[in-house]
Amino acid sequence: TASATVAGVVASLALSVALTVMVASFREGVSRWLDSVLPADLYARSAGSSGAADQAWLPPDFATRAAALPGVARVEAARQQALPWAPGRPAVVLIARPLADPAAALPLLATPLPASTLQPGELAVYVSEAMVALYGAQPGSVIRLPLPRAQGPVTARVLGVWRDYARQFGSVVVAAADYQRLTGDTRINDLALWLQPGTEPAAVQQGLRALMADPGLLEFAASRELRQLSLRIFDRSFAVTYYLQAVAIAIGLGRGGQPVGPGAGPAQGVRPAGPPGA
């Protein structure tokens, strides 16, 4: 009985430790990913989702005017939109953003392929892990990118894979200069702003609203707020692991106190031996 009790407690403790290590490791990975994808101090966007990106956007010169606001050190603009990729499947998100150094701009899983890998006429793209799992877009493979306003699908070569926890159906990143050259689309709908030390984000937000004809089209989020919200969602999603730990310990303690196996107690219907005449 003592051996069974110890074995049950050890097994439940091992399961609890395994769950704790797994969740903590995953949370640390998400935290590092947030540091990589949210490097700026303030973010502004024109639409609440990529599906609405073609109905509301920022003027082409909005990024230039935003960079001239007091307290703004640097501005980076991006264009996001949904691309129909395969019949019967959700759309893939296309992200056009500056990519002077892809390794620094994206949380890549490995060193990207060099630009010399591209064949004449090919476009360099970087895909998320979901694109590899759903469509087999491995590094070095060639995909057909259905860019809007382009003269038919564009031949693109995958130079790298990046970690994207925000878009489960896949995303493709292309350099903004290449996107604008092929489509002529200079609109933007996402803005990342780096602020000078001591600058109040609220003052910058007020200045950005003043640049818009309709200030209600702008939505703002600070990097710290996005980080806290993301980690809070993560903790809520994995809260069930704490209940699993409690259940594992309860089962281990409960089962450990029970007799285990045949012969653990007197057999039913058999009287124990006693003195003669008992």
C-alpha cells in the first residue's frame, strides 16, 4: 500500500511538473514573439480586420505626415489585405511592408535563403508556418501569388518561414516596394510609430487624428497594451491546465491510498485461520 501511494503521488507530481514546464515554455515563446512583432511604441490602423482593409485605408502620404509630428522618431507603414488562395478555404493574409533586413523584421524560424536564389522575374516572399502546413510552401518552393491589380498571378519564391501566432490560416509577407511596383497600390492601413523619449502617446494620437478627414477611422493600440492583452488571452486559454494538475494530484492521492492488485486484502468467503475450536 505504501508503494502504491508513493507511486501515485510521484506519477501525479510528474504530470503536474510536465504541464507546468510545457505551458511556461510556450508562454515564454509567445512573449519573445511579441517582442519581435511589436517593436514600435504605438500602432494605428484603419480597419478592425484584414477583411475590411479594402473598404478603409489611410492616404498614401499619411506616413510622411505622421513622421513630421512632434515626438515621433520613426514611422513604418504596411498594407494588409485578404487574398483568396484555395477554393473552400479561408483567405490568406498578404502583408506588404518594408523588408530591408528580413531577419530583423520578421521572427524567422531559420536563416532565410539568399536573394541570389531568385530566378529572373520571381518575387521574394516569406510565409508563415501555417502556409507550410496547409499548402506545402517550404523554403525554396515556388508559389503563385494572386496579387490584386497585377497582370495575373505572380511567380514568387519562398525565401523563409516566420512564426505567426495571429493568423491561423496563413500569411505571406512581401516587400512593400515590390508590391507597389507590381500592383500600383500605394494605400496603407497599418502604421507603426517609434516615439521619442518622454513623448506621451495620447498627444501623438491626437495629432494623428487631426491628419484624418474622418478621425473615427483610426484605431490605436500601444505596444504594452497589446502585449498585456495577448498574454492575458494566453493565460485564459491555458487556465484548464491548472485544473488538470489538481485532478492529477487528486487521482494520484486517491488511487495511492487504495489496495492494489489481488491479494492486497483477505479473499471474500475465506475465514482466516484461527485456534482449534474457534
